[in-house]
Amino acid sequence: MAFRKENKIKSGFLKISISLSSPEEILERSYGEVLKPETINYRTYKPERDGLFCERIFGPVKDYECHCGKYKRIRYKGIVCDRCGVEVTEKKVRRERMGHIALVVPVAHIWYFRSLPNKIGYLLGLPTKRLDSIIYYERYVVINPGIKDADGVKELDFLTEEEYLDILDSLPKENALLDDDDPNKFIAKMGAEALFDILQKLDLDDLSYTLRHKANTETSQQRKNEALKRLQVVEAFRASKNLNQPEWMIVRVVPVIPPDLRPLVPLDGGRFATSDLNDLYRRVIIRNNRLKRLIEIKAPEVILRNEKRMLQEAVDSLFDNSRKANAVKTENNRALKSLSDSLKGKQGRFRQNLLGKRVDYSARSVIVVGPKLKLHECGLPKDMAAELYKPFVIRKLIERGIVKTVKSAKKIVDRKDPVVWEILENVLKGHPVLLNRAPTLHRLSIQAFQPVMIEGKAIQLHPLVCTGFNADFDGDQMAVHLPLGSAAILEAQLLMLSSHNLLNPANGAPIHVPSQDMVLGLYYMTKQRDNSKGEGMTFYSP
């Protein structure tokens, strides 16, 4: 089922808060429910309706063209086709529109029962093994003891299959007729459904008071530490009561990310290269649909339980495949890349695409020693300098009347005419560069230098600044950045110039101290040689 809504994006923001998503919030952001595991039709190569690439949910594959072709071109923008149900709009919406999968039974989110600290375990006071036995349908947990309270059955007690059946047999027939919220009704469940009911009933204020009392009165240090760890999680939930509810750690609606972020690319020979996420989503949809069918035909409990466990495992693999012992693998025995894997690590979305963006006016090369340089200078290869300062050189060429258009100025710069080097020399005087050596661990990992044009392809660095950068000349690479604004240039010249950073900001000790060859050279130059010419002479200056 697809539906339309207007997205009003506010420009500018004050803060970003990361919180749990409620099922209502996921549904609000979704453009429709994905009902089928199909991706594209193998004959027409068009997305299947209600599938993982459905145009009704995620938007058209071609700009301003609906699925059936009834509406084409920009003049029909915003119209929803009455035949195929696709909105006529730009295809880039397939990078931002999300869908959802409504699960038949709730499942636990793997981040909150397999991570340290174990959030669900801390809230309920359960160890990881016991929690796993509930989630993966091995044990029943008592949600409400009801009339069995008199027989010693308590809330959060664990029951085997036999124990549960024995209790059911001993219950009076009226128990089944009672409402679920009746305090006398005995209720025991297994799976994430049981955890959802327990977390929903949880009184955080009462739990906080109990844990504080326990932390203050407990004599055993181990139990005291355990109470404090639990209290930390409880207080975090209490502090963000409106943003985070404990029961939201149990997933009832799975968001489906936009299709262009998990593409299906056609290759030669009629084959396709697909993102691993599509396979993981397909497993979830197939198992969810199968469970729905089994519930409809009233299948035996043992079959339903097995299917529910498989659905839990499918959602686990989708969210974090690397955290599971039996990870889902390809035919080549490679673990599939889940949502967590695409976010974390060096190649993840944050470090690779958000923090590690490529920027203009930057360069990168190997560093070599430049012993003839002054402390505040660095050697910049001619080709690199010509490319970095290209817009400045083009402007000077037009100002001097050498050329009239930007196009002809670009040709002169690309040809590397002699006039280019002359202009570049003048441009370099007022424009320092910033040198950065990764990893940028402290202030001295980025310093400013006055560039000097050199032959070759490597950046030359003064040997004394190596300590601040923690650099050596065994193949290290450094990045060059060009400050553009007048304020940035001034800051680079006054604060960041290497000759202005002689002391280590950590301890105040000198950082530009001679080492290695320099010390050896000074030693040899000042070493006294016996029986050499001029020995024993004394010089006096009045």
C-alpha cells in the first residue's frame, strides 16, 4: 500500500539527537509497505509492484515518467497515475523515500541484547544467556503469575515446555476467559512478544528507586557495581522519556532503506550485481509472509515457534550480520554486509562518506626531506601548484590583459607557458598552504607553510617539523589544503605557521630539536682533531 505526503525540510539546524524510533515514527516516514520479496521483472527489467524496488512506494525509475508510460515529461509533475499508482516526479526521490515491512510478530533488536552493556538485560536484570533463551523461543517467561502466585510462581520466572504445560493443566477453566489485564490471569510467553509486554509494563521510576536503595545498602561490591550499571541504563531512559521508550527496543515495523542506496546493477550477459542488503531484506519478507500464512491456516504451535525464531534470526542478520555466530553467507563463504556493517568502520558511511569527504583546493603526495628549506617553508611540486592555484592564475592572466576569456586562460595554464610560472611565483607569496598528516591526533598534525615551487612530484618538508607531524621519509604521504578566505589566510600566517609553533602544546617543551643526521653532523663539525694545523692557537677579540 503506497501513500503520498509532503516533505517540508527546514534549512539550518541547531542540534542532532539520536534516539530510538517508535513504530509510529517509522510508519510516518515510510511511503508504503513492501509486501513481496521480488525485485525486478526478468523480462521487462522493470520493478515489481509492492516489491523491494516498487515505483509506487519509492518513486519512478525515469525522470517524470510513470511505470505504465501513461504520463511522461515534466508538465505532469506531481500527478499520481490512475493506472499504475506511480507519482510523476524526479528519479532522485528513490535515494530518499523509505518503505517498511510490518512484522507479524515483534522481534528484538540485536543491538540491544547482543551489545555491551546489554540494555534489555540491564533493564530486566537478566543475564544474556537467559535473555537469549526467551528471544529464540527456548523458554517461557512468566509475565503475570496471577493465581499461581500462591504456588510460588513469580514474575520473570523461566519455565520449560513441560513446566508450562503442567501449569496450564492445573489452571481452572475460567483463567482462559479472563482479560489479559486482569491481575488474576496467569500469562507466560516466549520470544520478543514476551519482552515487549514486560518492557511496556516496566515502571522506570520505581525501578530507579529500588536500584538506588540496593546500591546504597548492598555489602557485596560486585552486586553494588551491578546495581549501579543497571541504574545507569534506567536513568538514561528516564532522562529521555519522551524520545525513548523501553518497548521500542522491540521491533514491530522494519524500515526499508531507499532502493538507490542498495542498487541492483545489470551486467553483461543478462546477469545482475546486487547489494547484500537486498538478499537480507528478501529473507525477512519471505519468512514474514510464510509466518503470516501459517498463522492463517492455524498451523501447530511447534511449527509457528520455529518460524518465529527464523524471522528473529532474519531480522538479526539484516541489522547486524557480523555480530551473529552463524552469519548469513554467500556461495563463496563471504558474510553478507548488513546495515550495521555499512555504517561502521573505516569504509562505513560515517568515516568514508561524511567525515572523509573529498574537497576542492586540496592535493596529496609522498613527502621527502628538504634540507635547504627554511623552517616555515615547504616544497610544492610545480604541477601540483599550477593545479591548486589555477583560478588565481587565470584571474591574473585576465587582469594583465594577456587573455580575454577564462577558456583561453585555461589553455595557457594547461600548456604551462613560461608566463604561468612567473604569475604563480607572485600568487604563492600571499597564499600559505596547510599540510596535514593523518592521523590528525593533535594540533601540530596540521601546520601552515609558505610554498616554494620545486621540480619533481613529491612534497618537500623541513626535517625539524617532522616531530610535530610524527612523520618520517619512508613513504609517508601528506595532504595539502589551500585556505581561501582572507580570515583563513591570516589565521594560517599568524597561528598555524610552523615557525610560530616551536613548543609542544602538551608539555611546553621545544619540539623543533635537531635529531639524527643533524646531531651527527654538528658533532663531526665541532669535534677536536689532534695534530691538525692551527692547534694550540688562541684568538682574542678586544
